[in-house]
Amino acid sequence: MALDLLVLRGLGLGDLLTAVPALRALRQAFPWHRITLAAPRALDALPPLIGAVDAQVDVSGPGPVPFERPDVAVNLHGKGPQSIEALRSTRPGRLISYGTGPPWPEKVHEVRRWCDLLEWHGIPADPDDLTLGISDRTGPAIVHPGAAYPSRRWPPERFAEVAAALDDVVVTGNAEEVPLAMRVAELAGLPPERVLAGRTRLADLIDLVSRSSLVVCGDTGVAHLATAFCVPSVVLFGPVSPKLWGPPPGWRHVALWAGRNGDPHGERPDPGLLRIEVSEVVDAALEVTS
């Protein structure tokens, strides 16, 4: 009889990418299990690249999870209680989760958090195992001005100054961020065809980043794609420290942060984010691409 392992991570692009080391550790620890990932359908282009997932069910948020009686259920979503109850409702033979095992760590990097959970349960995990590929850097530089909340969005006027200082640049974003991307391009003097916001599905964005020469963005999912494909990046942090969500140190990644914590869900740009100057970003971009 086939054995099933269910993993819940019903969050966004960057969240799933930070769980890659944990997913690969589960693959190594349970080589004969069929691993099903409970995550949003919009991310379905990503699991095949991870090399640790056999199937996906569409789940956004902490559940419910449409699955029955997995041999093992793993909560990579949060500390509960909703996510824990959603997995308990599947009636697993074994549940691996914060809230039922080790205490929730407050101030650790998101990648490390899930590796630590598995290691507490005797499953070795390598937090550096983030790579999905290596860019040949033949594609354009990417400026991505959007982020999930206004507190994480550097002003478009500043992104435009950076874009104007770069060669062969495109501006990306989701469908809701088209006006923002168009404004950045207009201020930077870029033609409309250099605006790819709203024109790329996730698979297209992955392909674009996987060939890119540089990514400049805020604290958002595209930053984690740059890490995954070893693309030089400059990532602007405001209310949240890069020690919690930033790229790994070294290899052509620069995380800029003014050292101030704030509200990551705020309705206006974080004061710390606004302390980052255009000159800092341009200098960092030149540094990582030299």
C-alpha cells in the first residue's frame, strides 16, 4: 500500500520558496512516500522545480485541507491553531508541527524555522539547499516595485531613478501592479514594451528570473526567486529585518535595511524603508553585477 505524506504551506510565492530546504529534507527522510503539497493552485509551476513534491492540492490559507488519512502530515504553514486543526482533520498517522512539538521560535530566519522543526523530529535539513537553478545572466535586469503591503513598497519615483541607471531593464509586477509598473517605466523613460507587469504568469516570471542579470525589488516573492536561481539581487527591507526574510549572505546578494522594525502590513511606506537612498541601491546594483 502506498504511503502518503501531506505538507501544508498555504501561503505565497516567497513563503513556498523559503520552505524548499524543508521539503527536500522530507523527500530524503521519506523516500517511499508520495508527498502531496497543500498550497495555492496559482503556485503550481513551482513544485516541479523543487524536486520533492509528487502532487499538489489547492489550499489557500490554513485550511481546510482536502485529504484523507496521510501516514504523515507536516505543518509548514504556522503554529496554529487553525493549521494544526486542519491537518488533524485529515486524520494523519503522525503529525509534525509547532504547537505539538518544539516551541515556536520568534526571531529566526523563515528558512531556518522550518528546518529546525524537522530537526527536532530527527529529520536532518540543510537551510542552504535553496537553489532551483543557476542563471546564465543573459536576460534583462528586473525592477520589481510592488509588494504585498504599502509598508514594503519603496516609492515608484525612486525605483524609476534606479531603472534609469540600469541597462536592458524590464519592470515586472502582477495584474494589480500594472499602474505602478507603468508609472515607474514612464518616469524612467522606458518604452511601454519594457513593462511586463500583468503579462507574465508565474511560469513566465520564473523563466524570466532564471535568465536575469539582476533583480532589484522589495521584500517580496521575486527576491526569493532571485535567490533560488542565483541571480544577483538588491533587496530593500523596511519594517522587517533581512535576518528574518532576507537572502543568504554572500554570493552577489545585497539586503539594504535601515535597522528599524515596523508594521509589515502597514498602509504607508515604512519610515525605515524611506531612509534607503537611490544612490545606495544603484551602488549596490553595480557591486553585485561587477
